[in-house]
Amino acid sequence: MALTVAVHKLTSCSGCQLAFLNQGPALLSLMEKVTFVHFIEAGLYDPNTPVDLALVEGSVTTKDDLERLKQVRAHCRYLVTMGACATSGGVQALRNMANVDVWKRAVYARPDFIDTLADSTPVAEHVKVDFELWGCPVTQAQLDQLILQLSRGVLPKDDAEKVCMACKRAQQVCVMVTRQEPCMGPVVRTGCGALCPSFGRGCYGCFGPSEQPNGDSLANRFAGLGLQPEEIVQRFAGIHSHTPSHQAQIKRWQQLIVKEIE
Amino acid sequence: MPSRPGYSSTVAMDKVYLPRGSLGELYQALVDEGYEVIGPQEQQDAIVFAPLSGIEQLPWGRQEFTAPGQYRLDNASEQRAFHWNTGPQSFKPWLFKPQQVMWLGQETDDGIVFKAPVSDAKPRAFIGVRSCDIAALYLQDQHFMHGPHPDPWYSEQRRQLCIVAVNCSRAADTCFCVSTGDGPEATYGYDLLLDELDDGYLVQAKGERGNRILATLPTQGATPLQQRHAEEQLARAARQSRQMPDADTLKSLVEHLSDEQWLRIAERCLACGNCTSVCPTCFCSKQEAEQDLVSGEHQQVRVWDSCFSEQHGHIAGKNIRGEVSQRYRQWVLHKLATWQDQYQRSGCVGCGRCISWCPAAIDLVEEVNLMLGSRHD
Ligand code: SF4
Ligand code: SF4
Ligand code: SF4
Ligand code: SF4
Ligand code: SF4
């Protein structure tokens, strides 16, 4: 029996849904394993029919997001978050560190038309989540693995291993050691196979915090490499600013920026 | 700590001289013997072992400058091919592969059909490896070949190795092979051994294959002056600033299980696994089942693991090494102390890789000396 799937979108760029659509001919074969019930980007609209699997892309930033999310939860067996926005609040969670009313007035000609919540929050802060797919965007391999496991009746196992391990297996030479690149690899989970180090760049941390992330030590190392407190904040605030381990570093180094200004 | 005997070199009298201009003939001789030649070259800002298309690809006139958490290549004072000491890897990824398919399976109407993975083992000649690399190779041999369950993939490649080693003419700042007894002079495990001089090489062969290759080269007798130069540069390489305590002292690390220093190291340690991955003797792995969603083809893959990773400490539903301090302790206690019970010597050959490639700049030797200098718990 094919797994019935609904793909929902809250506040996001739709990039994760493209991980589905971009697979070309493989999508046709995938259709043998799953039946899409609701997937607006693919032209299917049927949000309230119960499904086995609801994939939720996007964070909760409006009242409407929240209402729809509750409906999604009520109509699925497994709810799986898809990507950084849904899993940690995403890039847009940067605004959680600012005053949303000030931003509204700065950005929009008619701020009174904008109906938004103060914060961008992950799905798990509102409803029960069965499994999380980290990544900005998620990879097709993650989605395939999920569907494969679910169609066999098991939830996939979480892998919060660090990017460094993938980097070493791919035989990349460490760019933090050779080029003093501020690489997030030691505190973030793998998913891309250490793509950025393979291009001589430090990792940005697209897949969110890893297990046992020692942010204190890595940030100290960044400072030792010559990064200013503001630059350290930027490294941790990039994609998953709303996660507790990244927040801790953002707060720690923001205090130093304030002190420097004083 | 018992005192250490001074280093004395034993540059043998049966060495012959190969002019620099004939190094290409050594390369060609290896090719003619049927080997794919793997040699050092500059890639990704480091000295990396990769297939060598000719001796011009060697890192002529380059050397590395290392420190905890640092590795930088720069021009050397001398136009030599082997003036560097180490890169991030040596033999290990060629024998104990970071990713090794163990078996493949295909779902059919008659059940699962199993297939063996295609092997890429072939006759390979390594040129430019060091004494510490050979010591590490012998340790990995013990683990992968001489136990009750020899590893077929490792063994198949290992049996087809030809080794052209080089004696170190200098030591990187992170080298400490003298204190572990593994360098800087190669004394076993090679087919051919070179001492690189300003204008050529002293060459020594061991075994039938090494002597056969040597006989094809346009060598001359080595002069006493050349031999003295080789001895002098070996002595220079033996002047190393770091010293690992001797094996017996290292065994007493197991008396430091609750030392507070583990906690202090854990404040800095990122539990990233770089040290164990670059360590030429570490052998831990885990297995993953990979499956193609549509075709139903699946494979069992063995990948490098590390005692610094979460899953490594996950045993029978419990994690026995949740904290970073426990993981660092495992690395040090296994490598330096309990390894001795397992393989009759310490697992450290003094190459210094774990020091220069640690992104948090943690110095293994310094930490161990600090710990052993402190009072036991
Ligand atoms: S380059 Fe980055 S990901 Fe790779 S080992 Fe170094 S710190 Fe880790
Ligand atoms: S550790 Fe010793 S043998 Fe190894 S590269 Fe350094 S000096 Fe040479
Ligand atoms: S000692 Fe260094 S290389 Fe090893 S896990 Fe800790 S931070 Fe990583
Ligand atoms: S423990 Fe460090 S110095 Fe010793 S062999 Fe391993 S990488 Fe080299
Ligand atoms: S030190 Fe750690 S990674 Fe290395 S062999 Fe021992 S347990 Fe395995």
C-alpha cells in the first residue's frame, strides 16, 4: 500500500518542497511508493483528508500558520518537519531578536496591513512532531530515507553526528586548520557530506546543531582566529538562530559587542 | 620517569647513491613492476597521498609548519621532494577505507540475492612514507589482519603494497616519534628506503623485491661524506621538542579515571573526531544500511567512526559516554594505555597528526604529561 502524503507550507521559501519536485524522473518512481494527497506546489489541493504522513515546511509566524498547523496535526498519522524553518524557526527567526513592530514600520508602507506574530517559531513548539528533517534545504536523500522507513512501518533513526565526521570520511582537509576558516562543522550536524569544506570554505551549519555542540569552545577558537564578536554572532545566527545552543553563543558574544560600544 | 637513551642513527653501510636526475627512473621502475604509484603531492593546502603521474608532481621545495591546530605549507629552504614530514593521512584511507561496502543485496521474487562488492585493490607502491607511518601500518596490520577475523578488504590491499620509505631529514614541530620509538629512521617494513640529500638519494633495499628494483637503477657507491650527511640530518630530525612518556608510565593513566583534568579538557574539546580520523592507528567503524528507495537495491557500508561520536558509546540501549570528558578519556586511555594490553604496545607512533589537526588546538602530549605529572586520584 502506497503511503499517503500531504505536503504543507507555513512561512518558508518553498525550497524544501523543491527537493521533492527537483528529482526529475526519480519522482515518477517515487510515486509508486507514495500517493500525494495535498501538495499545492505540485498542483494538488486537499488539505483536510487524513494522511499517513504530513510533511510540514515553514515556521509559525502568523495566527493563520498556527491554525492550519493544528489542522494538519489533526489529519495525519505522522507529522514530520521538513527543513530549518519548520524544525528550528529558520532564517526568519532572526527577527525574534528584534522588535517586530519597528521592523514592520521600517519595511512596509502600510504596516497596519501586516498581521504577524512576534516570533518565528518551530513547529514543535506548538504541536507534537514525530520526526524532524533538519537542513536548509533538506536533501532528497533525507526524504527518501524517511519514506523508505515509514513505508516499512518504522521511524528513521535520528543522526545528529557532526559535519567533521563526514568531512574526514570524504577526505577533506580541514579548512579551519589550513586556512583559519571559521567552520561550524564541529558543532553542527551533517547532511550534506561536508559540501562547503570541499570548496575550501567553512561550514555554515545548514543542518542545525549536532549532538554535544561545544559552542563555547568553537566560538573561542573563532575569536582566536581573529573574528570580532559581531562576526561570531553572525556565524551562530545564520540559519538556526532560534536553537538553544546557538542562542547561547549569540547572547554571549552580543554582550561583548555592547561592552565594546560602551 | 626512566631516562631515555640518546638517539643514535644507524645509517647502514650498504646504501648506494642515486643522483637526483635519476629519481624518475625509480618511479618508472615501480610502474614497470606493475604498480600504481601513490605519492605525496600538494592538494587542498596540504601534503596528500594520491596517484602520482610523475616525479614532477612531488612537493618539491615545500614543507609544512605545524603547531596545535595549525598546518601551513610554505617554501622550504631546500629544493627537495621530501622536506616535509606529514600530511593529514598516510596509508590508512587506502587500506582501512573511510567507506567500505561490505555486501550488496537485491530484493527479488525469490528473496534477497547477495553480491560481493567490487574490489579496487591492486598493486600499489607508496613513495615518501615515513618511519612513523610504517609503525602505524604494522599496528593496523595487527588489528585488521592478525586477529581471529582478518579483514578481507584491508588484507587484499595490504598484500599488494610496495613501500618506498624516506628517512626524515627534519622533524615538524609536532613530531615526537623519538619518544615513542618509531622514528625518525625507518628500520623495517619497507622495500626501498631513501635518505634525501642535496643532489640525490642514498638508497637501501630490503627483500627480494626491493633488491630487484634497486638493481635496475643507475646507482653509484655512496661516499663517506654522503653517509655522514644522511646521519647528520637524521640526528637533526631526532631533535624533537615533545616527548610522550614511556609505555609503562602511560599504563598508569588508568589510575586517573576521575581526574578533574578530563573536565578541563572537555571545556575545549569539540568532540569532533578529527584526531581519531587523522590518527594512522585508530580503527573504529560503524555500519550503515543504505537502500535505494525505488530499485530495492541495498548495501551494508562500513564507515569510519570515532570514540568522540555519540553512537560509538551507545551500547545495549544506553550511552556510556554521553559527556565529552568521557569521550576524551576513552581516546587517551585506549590509545596510550589499554592498547598495550590489546596489542602489546601503545597505539601512538608519535606522528603528531592529532595535535596539528585538532581544530581546538588540544595538544595530546601536553595533556598527558600534565595528567601524569599530577597526583593520582
Ligand atoms: S573543515 Fe570544518 S567540518 Fe571539516 S574537519 Fe575542519 S572543522 Fe570539521
Ligand atoms: S614523527 Fe618522526 S618519522 Fe614521523 S614524520 Fe615526524 S620525524 Fe618523521
Ligand atoms: S581533541 Fe581536538 S580533534 Fe579530538 S575531538 Fe577534541 S577537538 Fe576534536
Ligand atoms: S595519537 Fe596522535 S600522535 Fe599518536 S599516532 Fe595517533 S595521531 Fe599520531
Ligand atoms: S582511540 Fe577511540 S577511535 Fe581510536 S581506536 Fe580507540 S576507541 Fe577507536
